Amino acid sequence: MIPETVIVAIDAAAAVAAFAVLLRLLERPQPVRGTALGLLLAVASLSLTWAACNVIEWAGAFPKADIAEDFFEPLLPVIWLFLFIIVPEQEDRRRLRRGHDRLAALHRLAVGLTPRHDPRTIMEEVCTQAARLLGLPAAVILTPEPPGNRLTIRASHGMPVEMGRIFEADGTISGRAFQRQTAVQAVIGDEHAPAATTDLGRRYNLTNAVAVPLRVRDQTVGVLAAGRSDGRPFDDSEIRLLQTLCAHAAAAIDAARLLARVTESEAKYRTIVENAQAAVIVVDAYRQVIFWNRGAQRLFGWTAAEVEGHHVEFVYPEDRRADVVQHILPALQREGVWSGEFPLLRKNGEVFTGFLNLSRVFDARGQVICTLGILSDITERVRLREQLVQAQKMETLGALAGGIAHDFNNLLTAILGSANLLEDDLAKNSEPYEAAVSIEKAARRGTDLVAQLMGLSRRQPTRSEPVDLNQVVGEAVGLARRTFRSHIDLTTRLEPHLRTVRGDPSQMHQVLMNLLVNARDAIGRDGGSITVATRNVELDGNGSLGPAFRPGPGVMVTVADTGAGITPQDQDRIFEPFYTSKGEGEGTGLGLSTAYAIVNRHGGRMTFESEPGHGTTFRVLLPAD
Amino acid sequence: MFQFGELLTLGLFLVTTAYLLLHWRTTTALPILRPLVIPFVLMAVAALATVLEGIPTEFATGHVIFWEQSPQVVRAGGWVSQALNLVEHVGFAAAAVWLAVVLWRRRTAAEVVR
């Protein structure tokens, strides 16, 4: 038999437990609240009453009544039923509403952060939103200070005077959250709470604090710390919300920092490329210009605004565009790079020789994203190269001609000597005598020719003395006036105080005579004028006259005629030895080449301008003595 | 006397149990309801015991004799009645104790520095 006292003792225990439940519920433990709290209070109250009634009945207060069983027991399942039906529905609704509110808040935050590119502004916005979402009086964001064991407040909501304050990582829950990379919360005033957190919390009347790390790409970029004053600890959902907020913030801060870095880098490289001397052009896959630097503007004359978005073919002369498509583009596609010389077209229609360095640019997946072209004007370089080739050709031909002339001179000496001996031995006016005279004349013409050839090859000895070119010009023009036909008008324009040059006066004379004879031959029978002028000039050192040319004071002699001019085909070759545009027997092809060689030998340069039908102007530039 | 209250108690507990089983996932997913299932079951068992005590078994003499007062049960020495009574009281008491323990041990998920 079970004693009645055992049953009563059990009921008393039940009453105590129900009372404890009541006490706990009245404290509102998280997360019991609202309807659930009310229903649980009812369960606890009924259980307490049921147990109490049983005890009271046992004591004999209501001997005939069975209040506990008849009244309170049926109520209990009703309350449980309500608990299991209403609370989930209510919880669903609350969760839905809370989720909606938080999503809306996060959306507002994301929208608010998107246009912001300054990390500090982003942090301020996150602090404000965190405080508004959870109804908190204070929120701050701290970032690590090198070497990483200190944190600084970079943004604040509700704690403006704390901006810039530095904390040791160990002294705050923020430091612990940063080191452990997890959310940490503390009760302000609790003996285990970090000292700095307690100090700060007391100053702002906070009761609870939480710190959540801002993590992105496996790195902690800062910590969001927040506090409240109502005594409630931060529950799971609040911490999850803060973590979501921090994920957004960390991504936005990271993006802002990356953007700042990219912008800075882009500005740096743009400055470098924009200020490059060479033309830098970038075209897309459709060969449309997407970048055009200042160098390109200087080279072509088009501005970036004028050409960007246009097909790049406008930089090539029309008659060479097919070559680009047929040769350069296939090579570029095959090799990825192409470099070489190619004619290019300026805005003003001028064609010049450019050096193109083209390369295709690939992305990480190996797809072509654009083609980069670095172009420069090498017209002058090409001209100098041609001059050098010409000079080398002249040198070779001169050496060859000089070698032959030397041997030939020995032969002619023997022929002349033999012809003189024959003349002495033969009767004058006889046929053999006339033949000997013819041999002597031919040999003497050969000697003259050999002398010219030796002058070309520098084998002829030269004098070096101060030469007044005005005097040389006067003598040469005087000689020309006496010998040239009268329908040629010969005039001179001489610089009164002309500098002297150092050289061989007879060779200078030879140069002028060659130029005057060529001018006369160019004028022909129709008549015209030849103007010889001298002038002091400053020879520049920009290399346009050749790499070996010495800059400084100089003298220029020009011989200009109004003759037939030189055809473009002949212009390239007029300084070549044995090249002549004159008829058979009228020229040896050595006059201009000899003059050219003499001027070069004196450290000078000879240039010309000619237009067929309008005459030619030769310029002789010589350094002053 | 017909023990209507006890039958009602059992019926309501059965309905609640059925509802609980039908919405098992929803109920157990809620942090507030999941720990309440055990106390509810304990109370349900106690209620069952209460009802078993009061089932009417004989109407021949014109008045109701409950199962625990039937000659068979009485001949058994009264231990059945006492066992049911014990289950009833222990069930309710255990439910109350369980609830108290659950409520006093609730914690937040975040690490708390104390």
C-alpha cells in the first residue's frame, strides 16, 4: 500500500516546481514572451493550483469535493492545445514580419552603401543602420592598427567623442571578437567583462555589449561593436542580423578599398600612357578606337574625342588599307604581335613613315579584349638611313673608281709618253702623225677623267686654308658669264660679311662650276636665270643634316636655276657616280657626285629642292672656319 | 457519479496529441515549444491514469460503479487503483519539474563573457 503522505509529498513537489516555473516566467527569460508566455503562465498556475488543491483536500478542507480533478485537470490540455496551435502561428507571423523588416532594412543599407566609395562613410552608415535596426543607443566600428594588436574607432553612432580612440585588443570585447573571429557579448559591470568595455559601457549607461567581426575574403577588416541600455542580452536572431549587416559592410568596405586602389592605379597608368611621347592607340575586337593618347593626337592631329568609337583604318593611307587587312592583321592574329614600318596618314592628309608595334591583349581566360598599338614617326630616321646608305654606296663606288683610276693613270702615262715619242719620230701632217696626235688627245681626256675620279675617291691631295666663298663665287660666276650663252641671266646675292670656311679653294671652285654647269644644262635653249647667293647661317644640331654634322656657325651657298627641274625618279640618284640624265656624250655622271664628295669631305652637306618645270635649288652648307 | 471532467481531460489530451503529431515539424522547430513536448507527454500520461481510475463498469444495480471500485479490482487488493493514482500525481509533478528545469537552463547561443 502506498501511504497517502507519499502522494501528498509528490503533489507538494509539483506545487513547488510549478511555483518555480511561475517565478522564472515572470522574469521573462529569452525567448519566452507574448502569447507563449501567457499560456505557460496559465499551465504553471493551473499545475500549482491542482497540486495545492490536492494537498488541501488531503488536509480535509474539502472532503467531498474533487476540485483538482474535475475542474483544473480538464483545463490543462486546453491550454496545451492553444500553446501548440497559437504559438507556432504567432511565431510564424512574427518571424515573417521581423524577416521582412530586416530584409527591408538590409535592402536600404545595401542601396545606401552602393553609391558610396569612401570606407569611412560606409562605416558611418553601417553604425547608424545597426543602431536603428535593433533600437540601440550606441554602435561603433573599429579597425585594426598595425601591427594588429590595437583597434581604433573609425565610425560611431551615439559616441561621437570616442572617434579615433585606440584600444588594446585584449581590453575590449571587440578585440576578442577580432582575435577569435566570432561574435562576443558581455554584461557591463560583470567581473569577467573586459575593463575598457566596462568603462565605455558605464560612461554611456549601457548594460550589455556585443562585438561582431567584419570579415571578407577570409580576412577580418574590422569589428562592429554595439551596446544597449535595457538589460537584455543580445539573442541569436539579433546577433545573426548583426553578422549579416557586418558581411554587407565588410564587402562594401572591401569594394571601396579595391575601387580606390584601382582608381589610383588607373590614374597612374593613364598619366604615364597619356604623357608618353609615342602614340598609344587601343582598339577593340571590331577595330574601333577605344583609347587615343596625347602622343597619338600630336602624331596624327586628331583628338581623342574625334576618333574614339571610329574604325581605326583612318590612320592608314587609303591605297594601303588592303595591305593592312591582307598582311598585318593575319600576322597579328597568328603571332599575337606585329611590328614594322608602314605608311600612316595625318589629319592634314600628309603621309609619313611610322613604326608600328602592335600587340593583342588577352584576358585571364585567353580571350582577346583589345589590340594595343604603339606608333612613332620615323620619317626622319628613314631619311637619315637612306642618306647613310647613299653615302656608303658613294664611298664604295668612289673607292672602286679611285682604284681603277690609279691603275688607269699609269697606263695613260705610258700611252701619252709613247704618243709623244711617235709624234717626234713621225713627219708632221702625215697620216701616222695625225693618228699619234689623236692618241695623245684621247689620252689627255682620259687623264682629265682620271683626275675627276681620283677627286671622287679622295686620292687627290687637298689643301686646307681659309677660303672666302664670296671670292670663289665671284671667280666661278665670272668664268660662267664668259662661257655661258647670253640668254642665261646670271645674278649673285652675296652676304657682305661672309664667314670664311676652311678647305681647298680649287675644290670649292670645282663644286661651284659643277653646279653652274648643271644649272646651265637644265635651262637649255629657252633661256632662264641662275642665281648664286651666299649667306651666314646657324647650323642646327637636330640631326636633320646627318649624324656627323657639326652644329654651329656656318655658310650656305645656293645655286638656283629656273630650268627644267629634276624628275622624282632622278632625284633619288643624282648624287650617284656615273648616273646622268643628260644625253649620250653630254655628261660623264661624275660632276654632281664629285661635288657631293668634296662638300662632304669639307664637313658640309649638299641638299637640293626641285620641282619639274620650275627649276632646282642646290644648297651647299659648310661649317665656318 | 459519471466522471465527466476526467473523460474531458483525456479527450482534450488526445486531440492535443494528435495535433502535436500532425504538426510535429513546426512544433519541434520552434525553440520555445520543443522543450515543452516532454512535460506535455507526462501530463497526458497522468491524465490517462486519472481517466482509467474513473471508467464506469457496471449498470445492473441501477447505479454506476467505477472500474477501480469493481469487485475484480477490489479483489486484487486495491494496488491497481493506487498505481494509477501514483502515475497521475507523479506525471503532473514530473511535468512541472521538467518545465522548471527547462526554463531555468535557457541560454543564448552567442558566447557570453561573464
